[in-house]
Amino acid sequence: MTVTAPVARKRSALTKGQLPAFAPYVVLAVALVLGAAILALIGFNAFGWGLVSAILFTIGLVGWSAAVEGGRKANDKLATCLIVGSFLVALLPLISVIWTVLVNGIPGIITPGFLTTSMNGVTGALDNKSVDDGTKVLGGVYHALLGTVQITLLATVISVPVGLLTAIYLVEYGNDRALARAITFFVDVMTGIPSIVAGLFSAAFFFAVVGPGTKTGAVAAVALSVLMIPVVVRSSEEMLKIVPNELREAAYALGVRKWRTILKVVIPTAISGIASGVTLAIARVIGETAPILVTAGFATTINNNVFGGWMASLPTFIYTQILNPTSPSNPDPSSQRAWGAALVLIILVMLLNLGARLIARIFAPKAGR
Amino acid sequence: MTTNSLTTSQGAGRAGDKVFSGATLAAGCLILAVLFGVALFLVIQAIPALVAPPADIQGGHGFFAYIGPIVVGTLIAAVIALVIATPVAIGVALFISHYAPRRLASGLGYVVDLLAAIPSVVYGAWGAAFLAPQISPAYGWLASNMGWLPIFQGPASATGKTILTASIVLSVMVLPIITSLSREIFLQTPKLHEEAALALGATRWEMIKIAVLPFGRPGIVSAIMLGLGRALGETMAVALVLSSGALTASLIQSGNQTIAAEIALNFPEASGLKVSTLIAAGLVLFVITLGVNMIARWIISRHKEFSGAN
């Protein structure tokens, strides 16, 4: 007994040549202190501190590991540092974007009337006056919000039947035929169509059919459908595929027709997934700017008719307010409105994303798997 | 002999079957028709620009002299974006698939997917209002210290609204695409390959090098191609961030232009031949992205095991 005690305290041969478990924490603390010291010499800022500390941490840990553990372990540590670092780097723009929109958008969105007034009658002179007098910024996003809702709704009404029926064809009738394979391939290719090309297509189509210069909400809705249909097809197809075949066979065994089996058995089973897929598709197209820019024009007034006249939308509102401020000499009111609209748009998109997850969870598949 | 009620009484049901399967087939064909319609109508509306006398096209030297520099600008912006985004995206994908704790992994994946949910116009506004002013001192440093390289030739733009800034914003936008596809593929690496590598004494990085990356290589290539397709066609990030101009080699001066941004900036006020010119530019963009996407999809479909990759 008296012999084993000192042996137990000595490091086992198996763990020899390994860094102690606390090594990363020690290196991190040293790196943070050194980083702060270096930054203090050249002017402190949080971003630089993080960057310098991360580099010092990597060098320190990899160097220590190379000295104690050898090259292979050191390479492993280096890879771990780089991979974790790349994840942190990817988070930076996300945090920065959300922070920028929040900081700049909140003054806009809490201005009374921002959500309930349009830009009708808001001129550069009024903006100059509000800057000079320090009064509240006039004008709002009501017309753009209304336009976005109308255009997106029409696009959804077009896309969902077409997308869902196509998915049904692919899963239930396609049987891996040449046509089904071609549709699958081209739907995938369609997901990659640049949004502005979809807008140009819709514009070119209506220019050719209705007349040159046709710009209405409906043209924009067609453009958005081109972007939305492939998303709906893909998500619905995945959902229909996971409906167990036993359910279909049970229905057939009871003598139910195929179309009634699909309508009454297959679709109700998959409806939660389909609904959440459609919601995600809406979230994808609601923020599209370029196709609306070339198809619906800009408007400063409320337009309740999707089929006639130019129509505003939130993304194009942001775009025009930034690029062509209402008052060129005082762009601040315009940029406040633009950031406010950006915040509204992000909230809308996040709510749709959240809604999609909730739908998927609440109406979880009724089929036991 | 009585008629068999099983075969005769279901006339209505059979009609329903026919109508329903016909409707689904029609919807499928409509999608193909739309895709060909996109090409067809773009060609029809573009023809006037292609046959017009060169002097009438903007710039005065014909359509191809007009489109050439913008195509090069588009390629420059997209390639830089990919060079920045690819290593980070693969790192993030590996982090989520092999490094993050199992319980956190799906949540972290969702956080990265949030990057894809942010509308492009918001990225554009962020790039113009936040990133460009922040990054312009770095351009000044590059111009004075590495100005001997043609791509960093000074004088640097004081506003930071350069093609490099636009490319950085683009790289943020393609990051989630490359990440989510690579992640799916890395997760499908056969567990036995990974365990065999670890059992032979490989470290985690060596296991990834000999088991995960070789298995995922075709998937990564197609993910990069899809990211390229997105970067080529992205409009708002460039339209809002870049202060455009003639084609220049320097990445830190204002100048250069991409097809999508050129269309977005000029189409709303365009009329007559200008509309045709811009639609023809859109056609060129369509053909380029279609080619890139078809190659990517072809690579994916050659490797059917990546079923979750699309």
C-alpha cells in the first residue's frame, strides 16, 4: 500500500506525451491577455481583440501540442481550431446583420404611423422639414406591406396547386419514367434560376402577350411563382415519399380508387410536411427584390388591384429608399424608413420560418413509423 | 349472363382517376413548358438587341462589346465569393457534422440556415451601410502595401464600395447553400469507414481526411457549383454595394459591374431597344447559370447515394 500511492500519483505510461486536460483553458487565458496587450498598443477594438486572441490561441495550442505530443496530434489540434474558427467566422455576419437591422430599424418602426401610412404625398420638402425641425419622420410602409402580401398571396395561389400536383405525379404516377426523370431534373435546374431572370421572363412574357411596358402586381406574382414552384415540388415530393406504402395498399385493398386514395389517405398523412414546405417557400420568395423590381415598378400609394397599376413591395421599398432617397439632400429620413422596412421584412420572414417549424411539429405525421 | 358489377358500376370513379392523373401530368408538363418558355420569351424579346446596328446599342459598339465586360465582372465577383466562402462553408459543415456535440448540432445547423433566410436586399443594405465603411481602411492598407499587385492597385476607394466588398457580401449569401449540402453529405459517410479509421489509431482530423472528405468530394464539388450559380445570379448585394463602372483589374477601386445588377439598376427606367438589350443580358446570365446548375445536378445524379443532397 505504501508502494502504490506514489505510483498512482505518477502519470501513467498510457497518458504520457499528452497535454493535460486544462491545457486549452490556460492557452485561451494567456491568448486573451496577450491579445488585449497587443491591441492596447495599436488601439483597442473588440473585433481586433477577438481576431488576435484567436490567432494567438491557435499558435499557442498547436505549438505546445507539437512540442509535447508530436506532429500528428498537433495537426489534429490545428484542424480543430480552424474548423471551430470557421463556424465562429460564419456567425459574425449573421450577428452583424441582425444587430445592424435592429439598431437602425427600431427608430423607424416605433415612429407612430409607420405601419399604417403610405408614402403618398411624402416629398423631399417634408423630409427636409422634419430633419430641420427635428419632428417625426413622415410616411410609412403600409402600401408596401399591402403590396407584398397581395403579390405573395397570388404567387402562392399559382404555385401551390401546380407544385403539389407535380409532386403527386412524380411520386404516384411517375414510376421513374423518362418524363418523370426529366421533370425532376429540370425542377432541380429551375431552383437555380437567378431571381432576376425569373423577373425578366415574366416581364418578357407579359410584354409579348399583353403589351410592352405591362407592369402590375400579377406580373410580379408570376415571376415569384417561377421561383416558388420548384421549392414546393421538392418539399412536397419528399413528404409524399415518406408516406408508408402500407396505407396506400390498405386503401386499394378496400377497393378505393387511386385518386381518392391520394386525396383522402396520402395527402392528409403528409399535410403537415407539405404545409411547412409551402410556408418555407413563401418565406423564400417574400424577400425577393430583383424580380419585383423589373415587373411591378415602384409605387408610393396604396394599390389594391393586383392586376392593374404599379405596386410597391417591402423589398423594392427598401431598395428605392436607399438608392434614391426621397430627399436627395437629406437621406436620413429615407434610410430610417428603409431600415424600418428591413426590420419588418426580417420579422415577417422569421415568423414564417418559425411558423413552418410549428406546423411541422403540431400537425406531426399521423402515420406511426 | 349478368354483367359483372365489379367492372361496370365504377364509371364515375374511373373518370375521376383519369381526370386526376391527367391534372397531375399537366402540372408536370407545365413546369417543363415554363422552363422552355423562359428561354423562348427571353430570346424573342432579346432579338431586337442582337440584330440592331452596333451604333444603337449602349456604348456604340454592338451587343457583344456591351456584354463582354459585364460578363467578366460577374465571373470575377462570383469566383472571389466562392474562394472566400468555400473553405469556411466546408469548415462549418464539418463542425456541425463531426465536431459539435450531438445535441447541439441540429440547432447550430438551424442557426446557419438563418443566414439563408435573410432577404438579399437586407444583405445589400448591410453591405452598403455597415461593411463598406468598416472595410475601407483595410483597402487603403492593401493599396499602399500590396499595390504592386494589379488586383490591389490604388488609389483605394474611399467609400469601400468596391467589387471586393460586393464579393464578400456574396460569399456570406452562398455560405449557407454550400454548408447545408456539404453537411448532408458528410453525415452520410458510412459509419464503418469512420470507425475503421479511428480504430487504426487515426486522429479525428486524419479520420476526416481519409474517410469523410474522399466520400464527400463529388458532393462538395456540386455544392460549390450550386453556390456558383447563386453567386452569379445574385442581384441586390451587388446593386446596392458596388459603385459600378468600367471593367478594371483592381478589386479595391470602384468599377466593374455584374449582369444582374446592371439589369436591376437600368431596367425600371428602360424603354425600347434598351429593354431588349437588358433582356438579352438576362438571357446570357440565364444560359451561364443554367450550364453551371446542370453540371452540378449531373454530378449529384451520378452519385445517387446523396439522396438527401438535393
